[in-house]
Amino acid sequence: MLYFRALIQSELIMPKSRLIYNRKYQRLNILEWVSETPNAPICLFLHGLSNNAAIWHSIADNITPYYQMVALDFRGHGDSDWDPDHAYTHNDFIDDLHYCIASLNLKHIHLIGHSLGARVAALYLQQYGADILSFTIIDTGPNVKSGASNKIKDDMNAMPRVFSSPDNYLALLSKIYILSQPSELAQMAQHDLRQRTDGSWELKFDHNIISALWSSNTEQGNNALENKQDSLWEAFTNILVPSLVIRGKVSAVLGRRTAQEMTERMPNATLATIERAGHAVMTDNPTEVSKVIVRFLEQIAATA
């Protein structure tokens, strides 16, 4: 435990946690970082599959001097409730996002999502996007590299759910997130686990999300990852707000051609490629990701 504890000693700005409720009256956890700038615009961050709101800690360190920052734990992730009915389709996550924005009365939002979070955000924009100022898409698109979807599913199914210590989980993370800094992985280990009464540690992520998202033989299959390509292309290409597509240069998920096609087909989009980064762009190179996002938001403010 000493190695783990040493790694998480940092000067990161700590957020305030708040609970809200969705239409099923399940608790959804929200993290809020206070900006140093009075009346600063709001950035709403959405994590990817199996991550949680705390994944944005290092980004917050660079964003909050200029912007208020809010991050949501989707149901089944982080400190939000698990759904007893295993309702984990894209539409369910859209509902969580809708209730987050409505409950906090968020207005004039810069929406930023990674992977699954960006896909959910694109579909949300198609339904409710009247009060969104911009959209940042981090390393995902309507379709992903060949084999990437199944590899993610297989890796998630193979991951243990219980660990004897955070150090053991941290060792596993270092094999999965090979480009990420040790301090970033330690932050993940700190917030991805909760201790059980027997002293062991379990993941906060509900593994039933995997079967719900990849199902092809149930009613939920209508929202399966494999069956969303056409509707996602429609959603992305109909987004009119200024948009930024961020891709990790060595991403195993978002291919270069797909990223370029997205920016060509989206009416108001630009592409930024992050060096020394794969799919987990925000933990692989958080400093550069923060710079790119801030530069994009400043350009929007300058032309408003």
C-alpha cells in the first residue's frame, strides 16, 4: 500500500460531490470543480465505459482557472447507483445526462465526452441540444477500428471484479494503460474501488453493463454497440454547434480515416491529434488535451 499511497499525494484541485436522482429515482453522483473565474462558462464532462467522473481530475487542474467544471457518473459507474434491472443502453445513459442537466439547471454548456460518453452526448444533442454551445469528442466515432469493440468486451469480461488491495489493481491498470503516467493510474485506482467488509476491494463498475451494451439477442440489442453505427453517423453529422474531435495518435479505437471523415461530414468540426496518446487520451497526455480544449473554447468565445 505504500507505493499506492505515495502516488496519490498530489496538488490536484478537489471537487465537491453531489447526488441527484434520475427518473427511476436512482442516485447519480456529480463532481463539481469551482472555477477561479467568477461567472465562468460551464464544461460538462462525460466519462467512457468503466471509468467514472474522477477520470477528469488532471484535466480539471488545467480547465478550472477559466471554466466551471461538472462531471457525471453514469449509472453503474463510480459512485452512482447500479441499476437493478440492468438498464444500461445508450438511451438509459441519455436519460442520466438529461436529468443531470435538468437537475443542476445547467445553461449554455460546453459538452465534452470520451468514448461511450461522447457517443451518448451525440445522441443527446440530437434530442435535446438547444442549450449546448460546443461539443468536444474524445477518441470515438460512429464506428471504431476493426476488432476494437470485441477486444474491449473481452478485456472487460476478463477483468477481475475483486482485488486484495489497491496496489494489485494498480498493477493491472499499468498493463492496460501502458502510456499513462503512474500518478494518473493511481488516481484511477483510488476512485475505481471501494472496500468490502472482508477487507478486499471491489470495482465500482457494474459488469452487467457489458452484456447490456453488446447484447444482440434481446430487446436491449436495439441499443447494442454493434448496431449503432448508422444512427451515430446521423447524430454526429447533424451536430451544428462548433465541435472538436480529439484523437490519440496511436489510438486502437478511433482510426485516422474515420476521424478525418467525421470532421469532413460534420458541419462545424475540427480535428486535433494528441501525440503520445492512445484511446485513454486524458490519462495518457492530460496536459496536451487540456491545452487543446482550452484553445478550442477560447476560439469559440472570441467569435461569439
